Amino acid sequence: MKPRHFQLSLVLSVALPALLLLVAGPVGAQEGLKIDKTMVATLDGLDAASLIGLRVVEGRVLVADALGHTVSLSSDQSSFRHAPPAPGPILDFAVRFGAPVFLTAAGNLAGNVDPAWPRGPFAACSLEIADDGALLLEGGHEALYLSPAGSAPARLPGLFPAIPLADGFLWTLSRHPVLRTWQALLLDNLGNRMQRVCRFSAQFQPEGLWLGPTGPEKELLVSSFAEGSRWLSLVGQNGRMLWRIPAPDPLCRRDLAWAPNGDLLVLERVDGRICLRRWAFQAPEG
């Protein structure tokens, strides 16, 4: 079978303003947030069924599919190029110090991997990387945390969903053991609870829960479904919900990323085509 290549067409920016009224969060979300949605590029010839998603590295967007095909494009529409492919089919990918790390279909690590780390195989289907290079593997009966230069993973039973921060900390969501309400927690890399950042209201009963990527100031981005619609919520490290907004159904697992300037990059289907759009947030006046 001949390798399939991505075809990408750059398009002119068209601002699509949308005024959204926010739903109250656990401690009061900001009201009246304006979002300008701008088309960055169309990704023609992609099979959405095999698309894993996008990651951002130093102002460029890396898109990959499960067959290991990758393409790199600028987040400001100026250029695109085919990136070095993964070593065969992959389950997930992330970026570590400017270069991709892959979780192969066999459960092994490949790419820009710390020399001290074991290569696997691991019982996992997703990976996340912190700013300091630590790696978190999830999808099995336990999460595995590999610290920079660590030779063996810390095993965290039952941890999902979670996303690593620098210096050995993790964001996670869990249900209160008595009240059964959802709460955002800060853990250490051994799974010990360090702080409860916020508690969601009893009305927050999400389906299809997914975390990340972390925001420009390491806020927690939560994607979930409620009443048949998808919602994105951004929670600050101080426990304040910054906003809660509707979002299109995900084309793939990793359809969201943050541009260097703080805009949200979203893979969407527009007029039947897979597109990358930029969401620029504008605080309400006054």
C-alpha cells in the first residue's frame, strides 16, 4: 500500500464573531465572552476515522493520524510541510522539548524519549508530557508516571483522567467519595492529594470526560458532554472557572490545542471538510 499523505490548503482568514453567554460554574464563570473564530487551514484528504489530533510546538501545529502520518503547519497560516513520520502505526503522540514522542500501536515509546526511560511495552493508549519533560501514560488499570531521567515509572492505580504539570504535579478530576460531586484535584506524582482546587455543582454530571491540554497559565481545560451537547470549561489554578462555552463534537481525541498567544486551536468539520480554526477570546468591555 502506498503511503497516504496529507494535503493541506491554506485559506484566507475570515473572522466569525460569536457572543456567548456563559453558564455559571463552581465559583462563578465570567459572563459575556466574545470569541472571534478564524479559519487557519483546511486539511484535505484526511480520514477523520484515523485522525488522532494536533499538538503545538514552538508556534507550529503538528497533526498526526493512527497510521503514523504527520504534517506540520504554522499557526499563523504562513506555511506547512510534511513532518518526519512516526515509526509505524501509533496510538498517541505528544511533544517533548520541541520534538514528538510517540506511543506505538505495540505500546512502546519512540521519538524524543529520555535515554533513561524504559521503552515498553506499556498497557496504555494515551500519553501526556509536562513542561519539564515528565511523561504520563494512561489507559490501562493504572497510570504510569516517568519523571525526567527516571529509570522506572511510578504506578498510580485507577488514575484517569489526569494531565501532568511540571515539578511532579498532576491535574485530575474525581468524584467526592460521599457527596458524589466532581472535584478538580492537584496530586503529586505518587498519587497523593495535595489540594482540592474546586468542587463542581451537583448539576455537573459529565459524559465523555477529557482533560487538557493545559491552558497558557496551566489552567485545567475540561471537555465533556451534558444534555447531548459538548462543553468546554477552563478552570484556573485558584479554583475559579474562567469560562464555560459550547463546542462542536470532537472530530478526534485531540482536537484542541493552545497557540503561543493564548488562542485556542480547534479541529472542526466545516462544509464537509476538516479545518483548523483559531478561537480568539476577548474579555467583555467594562
